[in-house]
Amino acid sequence: MEKKFKPGTLCVQAGWQPKKGEPRVLPIYQSTTFKYETSEQMAKLFDLEESGYFYTRLQDPTNDLVASKITELEGGAAGMLTASGQAASFYAIFNICSAGDHIVSAAAIYGGTYNLLAVTLKKLGIETTFIDQDASDEEISEAFRPNTKALFGETIGNPGLAVLDIERFAKIAHKHGVPLIVDNTFATPINCRPFEWGADIVTHSTTKYMDGHATNVGGAIIDSGNFDWDKYADKFPGLTEPDPSYHGLTYTKSFGKGAYITKATAQLMRDLGAIQAPHNAFLLNMGLETLHLRMPRHCENAQKVAEYLQSHPKVSWVKYPGLKEDKYYELGRKYLPDGSCGVLSFGLKGGRDESIDFMDRLKLAAIVTHVADARTSVLHPASYTHRQLSDEQLIEAGVAPDLIRLSVGIEDVEDIIADLNQALEI
Ligand SMILES: *Cc1c(COP(=O)(O)O)cnc(C)c1O
């Protein structure tokens, strides 16, 4: 949108801008392909000489319109949707790394991302050093090597709920000539816009709050356009040197602030194909239309639930950045002044077994492998999402073996607390 609107307006109206006689609501371009009149027109698209749609594995207008809404919300320069959050993390990294390269990442991140970095990317020859995000600048700097290509962290770690000191991380990354990639899934751009603190690239699992209704898996990558790839040209030859698969075109020269996303679309989507279905993008857009209404309610409910749990004698610990006693309260006030997210974690005095029994007694909150949707849900990460990790890795990833992850929904908070209460009182 041309004028600089506030986030609430962008949630509702950014992206699709209908002209005279066009549908008011974002259309679903349910088509694998797009028509041209001459072979020359088509050839220009294939050479990236002109922009336009030709095959939905690379780009689809519905997806691009939703990506542009998220890009505006984040205050970025260019963005794209992916089939899942995992695909977004993979593409965001693989777009600037190849075999022999290295990543520095916060350890307290989503289990799937940890696995992607520690196991799958390692198989492709990309190594990751995991660091404690609360370590000193010097300690974190020691993890960097000449072949390091990015620093990675989550605004709010899932499920450990550590708040990332984005400004400090951006400074460390830039000192080493690499971009900071931030997974902003839990905060969403309603509560934090990492680019304002110096992050260069933002990723999302749109499966969570953005969709918000647990209807579709998806991801997004947004580029701030601020990282100067040409300044570190030898580190990022994929962006700064001619691409043989596009007749020697150089992304930074041809696309400027759009270089990173154009490369990810033109190479990674073309060759790996983790595109979001246009129908899913349509559903995601519906979720985005109320994101600014849902996030404050998630945060308000989670704050009350966190305070309730904290005061309960059977609860041994609660982590939520909104609690004054929380280790991340101060960082939360800086980066998430309007609230963090609806997810909190806690443990029971009875330990791991008691946590599992408690969860089985819940009636309103459902046991599901999901977080961040309208319905309150619980999960025991050590038993499911993080079960591939050893106890040592669990603790490194900020997941205590007794940790219960509670995703507080937008129901009436009195009913949520009553449900927790009956399950605790037995
Ligand atoms: C869920 C999640 C992912 C992975 O997203 P999918 O859409 O499930 O592939 C990545 N990062 C964070 C922080 C998540 O919560």
C-alpha cells in the first residue's frame, strides 16, 4: 500500500488492492500456469528479464499478494511464501550457504529447526555451532569462523520462551560480515518487528498465529533489503557473482533490494519446489485479517494464566516473559512492549510423570502437536516434538524434561483457568 498505514490496517487491507470492478476479496489464482501470446514474452520470463507469472511452482499471484502483506507488516523490502515454516528456515539458510559453510545459531530454538541445522544441513556439508544466546558478545564471537554465513535465532524461543536480544545479535552478526536471520513466528510483526532492531532476514511458520486457526501449514521469508551482500561479495558469491543457470545474471546487480528473495524464488523454488498452495495462502490471508485483534487477546489470557500457575502450590516453575520474575522480563519489555505471545511453559512438582497425568486430565485444553491457534492446547515436548533429542540436547534447547508447553487460546480466560484448576486439584 502506498501510504504508511498502521499494522491493524495492513492486516486487513495490505496485499490485494482491487481496481474498478474487481473482487473485493483476494482471489485464489487456482492455476498451475499462466498464458502468453508470443514465445518471446515467455522466454523473457525464463531469463528473468521481465517479471511475470508462468508456473505456480515458482510463483503464484495469490501467494505473492499474501507475502506482500506480511512484508509490509514486517517493514521489509521483499518476501515470499513457502509450503511450511521448515521450508522457510531451510530456504532462508540454504539461499546463502553451500557445502563447506557454517552457521552460528542460538541453541534454544524450535526442535524442528534444531534438527534441520544439527542433522540435515550437516549431511549437506553445512555445519552449525549452537551458542547460549545469553552468553557474552566475546563468547558468541568465538563461534564465528571465516566460512560462517549467518547468525540465527528466534525472537521468542519455542518452547523455552527465551527472548532474543535482537539488537545485540545484529551487531555481532554485522561485525562478522554476515546477516542476522530471525524466526519471528511467536511474536509476529504485531508484537515485534525484528528489522527495526537490525535483523536482516525474518522467517515465519505462518502455521501458527498468522493462520491462527490451525487450518493450514505454511511459511514465509521476508528480507529487509538492508544487508550489503556486495560489501562481502566473496562470502556470498551466489548473490554477487553471475548465475550460470540464468545466463550469467547477477542477483545483486539486477534486483537490488530484491536480490535475496529473487534468488530464493528463481533457484530454490525452481529446484526444490516447496511452494505454498494458493488455496492455503487464501486461508492464511483470512487469518492475517484478524492477527492484530487476536494477538493482544492471546497475550492478555496468557498473562493471567501465567500468574495463576505461578501462584499454584503444585506448580514448580513457570516461564513467561510477561512475569516480572522471569529471566527474560527486561528483554521482553524492550522488544515486546505490547505483549509477547500466548505460549508459556511450566513444570509440576511431581516431575515428568505428574506432568503427563495432569495433561490427560485437561478437558478444554487439548493435547495436540500444535501451538499458537485460537484453541488452548498443551504439549509435552520431551515426549513428542523433541523426542529425537537426548536429555543433554533437550536442556541445551531450553526444554526441561518436565516442561509442559501451554498455548493459551482466545477463549474466555476464566474457563481456561478453571480447566487447569480442576486438573491440578485432583
Ligand atoms: C512450528 C515452528 C516452525 C516450523 O514450522 P512448520 O510450519 O511447522 O513447518 C519453525 N519455527 C518455529 C518457531 C515454530 O514454532
